[in-house]
Amino acid sequence: MNTEENLNISKEEINKSIEIIRKLWKYYSDKIVGQKNLGLSLIISMIANGHILLESVPGLAKTTAAKIITDAVAGKFSRIQCTPDLLPSDIIGTQTFNYSTNEFDTKLGPVYANFVLLDEINRSSAKTQSAMLEAMQEHQTSIGGTIYKMPEVFIVIATQNPIEQEGTYLLSEAQLDRFLIKEKLTYPNPDEELEILNRIENDTFIKNEPILNLQDVTFLQNVAKKVYIDNSVKRYIVDIINATRNTTKLISKDYSKYVTMGSSSRGAIAFMQCSKALALIRGRTYVIPEDVKSLSYSILRHRIELNYAAIADNISVETIIDQIMGAVKTP
């Protein structure tokens, strides 16, 4: 197939997609200073209709960015502050007895929104974290034996603080794997921090009027599904995922000794879905290997498990990913 033209996507569809994405980027950039990787990851998650895990110290605009993306598309936003005493019913909802009708009434929890911010998810107990699994994976929950579907556009944006460990509960591998991508945020540079102060002084963040709607989001999602990905690129993705499971055969022992577990098949699916979204963001109707490479950190950093020796030797998961990507042949 000619990669320069995808007959499944019309010219009108690609032009409309480019215009929607342009509006999203402008809206985000007008409100958030820097943090381009965060903005890109949020838009990719939106197009792929997947969940995103954000890791950073407090105060780097994670909540603000999530709220701004929601406002841009006139979605329903819900924020859940995770604490050790948070119960599963506080998230998904519960049944209460109505004495006037002698029946149980169902009260849905805050998880039933288009964009759900789970702030400091690692502060909630394992029981509460597991309550999110069905919602995140199946897009539904059950209360009193009745199944309640999530909205068509349903994205969980979870945050965690890597510094404070007291009173926190590590996310299990199964929970981490439910997140499509993981993004790490860094401090702004001095010029960006000065611009933040100027925007705060000018009340830039006060008015967040929507410029799009949820129908525009579903349009992008449907177009992204039709983005062409060649079998050679799929094979490249599969080779990368298999490389994470067989590091001793591909990278030097100096690095492979730190890896205890590689990526699941969800990693391959995430690569394909996100690379399609990224290709669309970049104005293409087909995926190229560079799209896959650009996503390696975001897709793999929470799917490759390192041992304690890596922590002791100050070896980051990104270093291991670089070694793996360098060992896998690009098509």
C-alpha cells in the first residue's frame, strides 16, 4: 500500500482532524506554560481513549492541565483526592435505603465523568485502587448487581508523587498496566516560571470557555482507528515488546541484570493505538517507525520492572529503554 495516501481516511476527515488538534494545542498552550510532553500525552490519551499516569513533585500543573483539556472539549470533569481512608464506594458509588419508598436508591460516584483526575493515587489503599480496575479496563462498574456504563469518552488521569513514600501504597503491576501511558514531569526553566507568574497576574487561568465538544473527540478517535499501520511497523512493535522480556539476549549484562520483568501484550496494543494517534497529531494518515520510537518512554517506563540493584546503582528505566531501542532493528 502506498503510505503517502490512506484511502480509508478522506481528505475532509484529515483536514478536520488537523483543525481540531490545532485548536486543542492552542487552547492548551495559551493556558499552560511549557510542559509540552504533558500536553502531547493528554491529547494522545484523549484520541486513543486511554488512561494516563502522571508522576512528578507537587505543583507542576497536573491538575490544571487535566481541567483545561476537559474544559476545551466541554467534558465533565471529576477530581478524586486519594487518601488512605478512601473507600471503593467513595469512587464508584453506593446504594442507600430510601425510607419514603422502602427501596434502595443508587448514588453514582465521581468516577462517572469524561475526565477523572485521581490525585495522588498511590495514597489510596490497594482495595480502593483495585476498585478502579473494572472501570478502567471494562468501562463499567457494578453496584448492587446492576452494571453502570462509563461515558463513551472516559479517561482516567492519575497522579503520583515519587518523593513522599510515607503513607503510600505502590501500584501493582496489574494496575500500572491499565494505564496507556506514563509521563514524568520536570520543573519549568526560569523563563517559563517567569511567564507563569505573568499569566497568574493577568488572570489567564480564570476563564476556560470550551472551543470544542465531545463529538469532536469521538470524531478524532474514529479517524485514528483508520490510520494505516504497516505490518513491518507492527512487527517492529512486537520485536520491541519481546526485547523487554529477553533483555539478556539483546543488551549487555551490565544492563540486563537490572530487569526483572518485561512488558505485557498491553504494551504492544498501547504502542499501536498511541502511534496511530501521534501520526494523526502530526498530520499523517499512516504510522512510521519514528512515531513508535517517540513513544518508547511513555509506553514502557511503567511496564518494565527493575530490581533493587537498579535503585542502588542509580539506573533509571529510561536508560534500559534506550538500550532496548538501540538493540532492536528499525524497519
